[in-house]
Amino acid sequence: MFLNISQDDFIDRISEQTNVPKNFIKKILESMENIVYDSLSTVTPEESVDIKLFKGLHVSGKYIPEHYVTRGVFKDVKCEARIKIKASFTDHYKSKFNLKKEN
């Protein structure tokens, strides 16, 4: 079984826990999404970005310049410049979660 929690589910839960109207929470989450997108999309060769979304969760963006790959059957394959995006949890957060699950 796989539990899928949508953004609407988060909005409902946050609204229930905080008594803040759903439309306000939705605006905040949409604004947060826009800020994250804008921050990641402006990464340059000189500057990477690391965004701490929540305690223990961060998203990073790094500029990967155009380059050529020669590996196995690939001979001088051109790879366009791109922004590599990665999300990760801190070890501290993961250890707290795992300790909680064991109890």
C-alpha cells in the first residue's frame, strides 16, 4: 500500500490544526512554490542555491555546464547545460524519524 498525500490534503490538515482558512494556506503554499521555483531557476555557473524548506528538509540547485560524455557505447555525446535539482533530508531528521518509529 502506498499513501499519497496531496497538496490539498496538506492544506486541509494545516487548516484543521491552525484554524486558518484554507484559502490563506493555499496562497502561502503557492507563494512558497513560486519562491522556490524562482530561486532554483536563477542558479548560475558561479552560484549554487540551497533552500531550507523545513527543519531537516532542503532543496538545492547547481548549474551543470554543457559538456560531452564518453562512456560505454556513448562517444562524445553532447549534454546541454542544465540545472541539477536535489531534495534531501538531514541525517539528524532521519535519525529522529527512525527513533520515533522504533518506539
